[in-house]
Amino acid sequence: MRLKNEFKTFLEEELKLELSKEKTHITHVNEGFDFLGFHVQRYASAHDRPKVLVTPAQENQKKLKLKFKSYP
């Protein structure tokens, strides 16, 4: 909770942005999260260093597929 409050203060004071209580969730990066239309998730394997994968969010992928299907 402390980290969320610090982040909220930073966003409000430095960037003039506001956290949405309905949309803001605390989750582990291994579980992944959607941010600004992208899905961010860390993958860790026993053999390699952890990697962060950033892909379009599922909703954006669906929109893109529909756009391609409707293209003449």
C-alpha cells in the first residue's frame, strides 16, 4: 500500500495525472498487466535471466484482426 501511495503522489505532483481507483490493481509482474493498450509480463526460466515481454493487449489484438478481415 505504501508503494501505491508513493506512486499516486508522484503521478499527481510530477505528471499531473490521476490514478483511477476502479482501474488500478496491484499485481505481480509475473502475472502480467495491461497498460496503455499493451500487455506487460515477465518470464523467468531456470536457465536464462528473466525477460519482459510487451505485446498488444488482447482487446487491441481483436480490433486489429477485425480490421484486417474487413480490409478489401
